[in-house]
Amino acid sequence: MAFDKNLDKELFSESIEFERSRITIAVFSYNGGTPKLQLGRENKSAAGEYSFAKLGRMTKEEVIAVLPLMEKAKKNL
């Protein structure tokens, strides 16, 4: 069975913007299943447009900013 975007329900989503990127913390439930936390990064181009990037490693500044949002998102898990 292939992934169906219509079955993926977003329960929570909030983003934090940094100088050259933004990190989004979200909770999704697929087809009524167990809610799961998702973290994503988008990098900002010189033109100011965002594009998906692997989250990978985070700076201390990013971790400090993301932790409160993860606590907020936890209420939807």
C-alpha cells in the first residue's frame, strides 16, 4: 500500500525562523494511527525562498528554541 497524503492528518505544527533556515515541529497521525512527532528543516536561499533540507545536526541556539515547541507538541501525542 503506497503512502496517501489524504490519510496524513496534521495535529500540530509550529515553526521557528533563524537567520538562514527555519525548523518546523509537527505532529501527524496517519490513517488514524499513533500520533508521531516530526522535525524538519528548510534552508533560505539568497532570494528568501525556503527549500527542504535534512535536519541533521542542530546548534545550541536551535535546540534551546526547539525544546519548548517539542513540549507543546507533546500534548498532541
